[in-house]
Amino acid sequence: MKVKCYTDIVRDYAEVIWNKHQVHRLPEFVRPDVRLCGLGGEPPIIGVEKLMEETSRWLGLYSNVRMKILRTVADANRVAWQWELNGTIAHSRLFSPHMRTIIKEIPRTQDVLVYGISISTFEDGLIAEEVTQSDVAGFLSQLGYPPKD
């Protein structure tokens, strides 16, 4: 049996989870005790069940969404991947409570393009930890924040 390289796993992960919306397949890509960390000081998402819940919420923001991996860099057990997420905002109610206090009114048909980078660390062929940062300022500006005076 041929073993997939980690960059192929990351590409498959983006395709299956983000482009096909098959969140139930997350256990094929991540360890049960996976940790997803941002760089903004927010608490990590720990465990595949919590990650499935959060990923479903993120996907629910969009009426359509497409993730494209722009480039990857890999070493022994780590893949850094730059991505873009293109979609149309569908449900602002799915934003976190903090985001809803920042953005009062979000057009339901607002197209957005978000760039980010993730660093996935693998153990036993599955993602054990992922550190992700996206261009939140760029995302918010596409939604009209801060409001122009």
C-alpha cells in the first residue's frame, strides 16, 4: 500500500472538508485529540468532536464556499499551507458573539475572499495540531468594517 505524503493529505483535507462539506469525515484527517490554535490568543479547539462542531459553524456562514491551496512547504512531520477561501456570506447569525458585536449588519449575499496560512503537525499519519491565521482585517473590510464616517 502506498503511503500518502502529508501535503497530499492536506490537499485532500481541504477538498473533502471545505469544498465538499463532508465534515463527518474529519476523523480521517485528524487525531481524536487534535488541537487547533489561532494566533490571536483565543482558546484552542481541542478534540475532533469540537472541531467538527466549529467547522460546521464556519461552513454555515457561507451559501457557497471554495478553498484553494496556493502553496505548501513541508518538513518531516509538518506542512505549512497558504490558502484562500472564497464564498458568499449566508448567515451572519453563525458568527461568534464577539464578531456580531463588531459587525452590526452583514449583507447576506456578500462575496468574500479570505487568505490564511495553516501549519499542520502530523502524528501517525493524522493531523495532531494545526495553527491557523487568516486575514481577519481583510475579511472585515469586505463586510464594511470599520464603517466609513
